[in-house]
Amino acid sequence: MIKFLFKRILEFIPVLIIISFIVFSLVFVAGNPVALMLPEDASQEDIERLTVALGLDQPFIVQYGKYMLGLIQGDFGRSFRYNTDALPLVLERLPATLELAAASMVIAIIIAIPLGVWSATRKNTSMDLLATGGAVIGKAMPNFWLGIMLILLFSVTLGWFPVSGRGTMAHLVLPAITLGTGIAAEMTRLIRSSMVEILSQDYVRTAKSKGLRDFFVVYKHAFRNSLIPVVTITALQTSTLVGGALITETVFSWPGLGQLLIQAVNTRDMAIVQASVFIIAILVILMNLLADIIYRILDPRIKYS
Amino acid sequence: MKIKSLLVMGILLAVLALTACTGKEATDKQPSPNKGNETQKPTGKSEENRVLTIAMGSDIVSFDIHNHNNTSTEAVHDNMFNYLFKRDDNNVIQPELVDTFEQLDELTVQMKLKPGVKFHNGDPLTSEDVKFTLERVATDDTLKEFPNYKQIKQVDIIDELTFKIVTHAPEPSLFHRLSRLGSGMLPKKYIEENGWDHFLANPVGTGPYKFKQWVRDDRIVMVPFEDYYEGKEDEWDEVVFRVIPENSTRVSELLTGGVDIAVNVPPSDWDRVDKNDGTSMKKETSNRTIMLILRSTEGYPTSDVRVRQAIDYAIDDGSLAEFALKGGGIPTTTRVGPGNFGHNPKLYNTYNYDLEKAKSLLAEAGYPDGFEMTLHSPRGRYLQDAEVTEMIAGMLTQAGIKVNIEFMEWSNFVEMRSAKKNKDAYLLGLGNSMFDGAYSVDWYRAARFEGETDYKNDEIEELLKASASNMNSAEREAQIQRIEEIAAEDVPHVQLYQETINTGVSDRIVFTPTQDEMIYVPKIKRK
């Protein structure tokens, strides 16, 4: 186990180096951010002056070399836009995004588990069709559309929840539902198919033939075993959560990492983009590792190799 | 299996709880929500609610007043920092922190500060602060405001309140420069003692409101400054600038009473705001003009003045303003709008539209069957920009000009301009935070746009040169007006319309948007 963990953590290093190179190259190729920093009527001379002052006139390899040198020392560089160190800015936003992600996951679990199990036990009935159809719609709904619709219904029309911002638990409800719906849809389908397979196993039939009540058969015998793929897939949903958070945070003015990253991409704020992607990458890698560990605990047949 | 399952569920729950707790910790640090301002409908009477909440479309860049080029950032700063001079309601420049001033010669102005002005930390405002502030922005070429202040050579201190500003060359626009963000006064002693990073996190100015809190991309909170030199502002106990980038969310906040002012309400929501009980739209002409920049480079059809005029005559600016903008624009043939120095009223609120004349001009220029041209346009940058571009393309088609529209994401659009890869025409909106027409007409200076538009007019060149250092205000005004007249005839740019500022306002307050797009809280009152 220890050896396995050590090996996996060592694997992080090349992955992070490759990610930093790809992101740096993409931002570099996107062009000079100076023209975006200055107003429309800035002269070419002003643009050139600021480009030199920020060291953006240097060749790619020099800029990347400087960046990597800083990175080794834990320095992600300074944000052009905010004129401050990038990493603290990104870390400052992380709690808001984690809060939203955790709440969305809770909502997804609350919706998906009963719906998936219920749907599997009524396989091929009209209720099952309704549930799976609902899951497809839930997955297909774009976050920004769902968010705006929820605001119009629950905030503008009914006045139950605040429209936007972060502050109280009430502020969390609508963004968490928006972000959680897509994940709930994915999980529902997964739980359903996993349950359908388990319910056809011999030991389930044995349990039923012993005269156990349906509830115990489904939840005590079948559901627990169907959780193996569900638990691992849930851990792997981190990247979906972060991707969804980009849009959801903007719609609900949620001051998290997603909003910061979108602003940074729009203004080509290299240091912020780099630091954000780096932190997100670490999160995703850690969650993948967690999924691996959980999978191995749940199913001892998988060996640490 | 049972123990292992429990273990797994435990790990998962622990991860969730941990992340939720991390979030909660940060949540607790947020300001308590503005309860009277949250989801309830506005009450109409606001005796008990003395918190003003303003929804902005973007966050401020920083509290470094010299290092941003962002109108909405200045709109917030305006309440915390005073300028040496300020434009009044009629756009006339008046002394603000300055008590008296005298132009000693073409290069030197002597000024005396008002006595008793204090910074928010209690330090008095002195000539040392003026020197520190102006010489910083005039000499540090990494600052984004440097191009607008590099004309200042130095500030000489005479005594605690008196100083001289010396420019490198005669500078007729000096007072325009001193009535905008670069002349917001910075506290020298406070910054030198605590460092810039401390200042940026705990900014101190001389303005009517002082800093309380900034949660990035969420809110900026200010409270009245007790020792403000004109007396404490007592209309509001607290002012909150909230950051709500999504248009529909910003409007929803206004409709539910979550905010008192929502900036940049899109035309699709104007009716909703007006019909809602307790809110209404307020519109004011901005200082931004939308135009087509034509390429006069040899080889392009638009190098012929008749073709440029034909394009101008083929575009019905009135219809653009009425239909594409839903009334959110005023047609113009000059970029120098009302309120700007050098404004030429003859060229404003009017436009050229004559389709037959456009066709005959094209025929005269050798294009009886029209020609094909490319029109670059940003999408989502200006009010209804994509709709306007499509409508222009339709209008030009009627004159026989086939238009290939190239919509571009803003950063690509900027890149195209910067690399001078623009083709026949592009749509652009230009403001003028200086409120000096000299900055608008400088866009016709040949050397500045060599390789981009290649427009050159000898008479304009002479007038530009003469007006640049002309300290005679009346003469300079006439020179700028003349340049506008020539440009309206020669059409290097097709001036289309001035955009309106479209602000949704709660009925519980009195607020009138201003042309400079500032949100100056002392002018916002409860009903």
C-alpha cells in the first residue's frame, strides 16, 4: 500500500510538468496580453513599452524557463491584472469552490441514490423510463440555462432564495442544485445499471427465496455491492465539478476559482491561469488517487501493482 | 465487506465534511448579508435601510489608481479618492482639492491645496503627497496610466500646501488630465511607512467614503469618512459594490430588491425593469462613440474618398439606433460628443443617409456594380454590437456592396488590430475619459496609424500639430472643431452613434447616471 502510494505520488511530477507546459504554451500562443490591458486608444508605442516592461517580448523558451524556475521555488509569478502574487489569489478562492462542489455532490447523492435504486427495481416500466429520461434531460441541460431558470423561479417569482452571491446557506442552495443536477443524472444512470446487474445475481434470488422483505434485499444485499463502481466514479467527478463550477459561479456571482479563471482567461492573465490550472490538476490527481484507493479497499481482488 | 464499506463511506463523508467545513470557515468571514436588501421587494421607504447596494458588471482591478484602464474600477475609486480638479454637472472643470491656481507660464502652473483635507488614516494632505502621486505616474512607464501623465516633468514644492506642476512642453490638456483618475491623491507617508502591498490591501484616500472590505469578485464595502473635508456624508451607513458579471442575474437582483442600482442592463431587459413594481430604467448618453474604421491603404476600394462617403450614405444610423439598439444610441457624424472640449454641435444628433447618393458615388468611383469587402466586428463588447454589424451589412448590400462579416472574440480582435491585419473595415467603440476632443481627433494623425488605416489629410495634420501645444483655449477649440468637419467630409471613419448608459434603478433612491459612467455616492439619495 505504502509502496503503491509512493509510486503514484512520484507519477504526479511528470504529469504536472506536462500540464504546466501545455497551459503555458496555450496562453503564449493566444497572444500578447498587453493589448488587452490597455484601452482601445492605446498607441502601438504604449503597447510595445508595456510589453518590454513586463518581459513579454522575450522568446518562448526564456519566458518558460523563468516560469519553471519560479515554479520550483513555489513562485507562480505575478498577476498582470491584479498586480499581485498569483498563488495566494488562487488559494483565497479555493474554499468557495470547494464549498460549492461539496454541496453539489451532497445534492447529487441525495437525488441519485433513491432514484437510481427505485428505477432499477422497476426496470422497463413506465416509471423507469420516466426516471432514466429525466436523467438524460438532467445531463443535457446546460448549467447556465438551468441556473438562470432557477433564479427566475425561486428568487424572482417565489422569493425563496437570494439571487446571487455567497454568505449564508440560502445562497448555496440554487448554485448547488444547478451544479449537482448534471452529476446526479450521471450517477442515477450508473446506480441504475449497476443495480440492475446485481439484482439478477443468484445471491439476490437466494435472499428473496428466503422470504426476506424487498427493502432488505434491495438496500442491504444488492445496493451495497452496487456501490463499488458508483463510489469510484463519484470520486472521478471532480473534473466535471470544476468544469461546471466555471459556469455556475459566473451565473450566481459565486466568488470562487471558476470566476477567477474565466476572468484570467479573458484577460490572458498567464500567472493566474497557470496557478489555477495547477491547483485544479492537483485536486483532480488527488481525487483519482483516492478513487484508486477506495476501489482497492472495496474490492480486494484488485492488487496493488 | 461490511467494515470495509463503512470505512469507505466514512472516508467519503469525511472528505465532504472537510471541504464543507473549509468553505464554512470562509463563509463566516464574509460580511453579513444585507438583510433589508436581500430577497424582499423594495419597501419604497428606506428610513431603516441605510445600506446602498450597487451591482457592477466586473470587479475592480485593484486599488492602484494609476495601474488600470478600467472605467468601472474608477467608478468605485471615485468615492475614495479626490482629484485635484473635477468636472461639474455641466462638464466644466472645477477645482476640487485645489483652492487657487495660476498659470505662471506655458510650462508651469502654481496651485494651492485646500486647507484641512485629511486622508482616511488622519494624515493631512500636503504638497508632498501631490509630488509623490504625480511624479509616480509621470515617471513609472510600467503603469497603465503613464501615457496620460508622462507630459508632466516634475512637481516643485513651495510650501506645505503650495506647489508647481511643470510640464515638458506646453500642455493645453493639463487640467483635463488633472480631473481624472491619475490625479487621485495617494498618501505618501502611509505608503512609504507600510509599503505598496499594505496600501493595496488597506487603501487610504481623501474621499467621502473610506475602505472597509474587499472580497474579490464578490464585493467592495465602504463606509462614510468622519473627517471628510466637506463634512461627513450621512445619507448612507454603508455602501456595497457587488460584482455580478451575468446580465440576467444582475437584473434579477434589482427586480428582487437585492441591489439598488444595476449597471449595463441589456436592451432585452429594459421592459422588465420598467414594468416591475419598484424599479425603472435610467438612461444617459455615454462618452463612447461606435464607428467603422475604414482602411485607406492604396489598393483597397476604401482608399477612394467617394467609396468611403458611399458607405457613410448607405448606412441609416437612425435605424441602427432605433431598431438594433432599441433607442440606445444617438446618431452622430463626429466622435467628439457633447460635454467634450471641442464638441461641434452641427455634427451631432444627425447623420448622412441617402441610398441613391451612395450608389451614384460608388459608380463615380468605378464601382457601378459594387464590390466585396470584409467587416471585422467584436461580439459582446459593445451594446448590441453583433446586431448592429449584421444590420450594417444588410444596408451596404442594398447599395451593392457585398459584406463578409468576421465576428471575433475580443482578444483576437485586439490582436488583429495590434498586428495591423485589419482589412477594409472594422467596428470599434471609443470613449474619451479625458473629455478633451484633442484625444478623439488624434485618431486621424497619419503617423499613429501607419500600416493600420493609412489615412492622411494634410490639412488635418497641420491642425493637429498646431492644436497640440496651443495654450489659447478658444483657438484650440476652433481647430478641433475644424478637424471634425474635415473628417465628417473625408470619412476616414464612419461615425455611427453614441451609446447610451443603461442603468436599472430602484425607486427607493434618486440616482441619475452621468456621462462619465462614474457612480458618485454623495449624489445618490434616499427618497
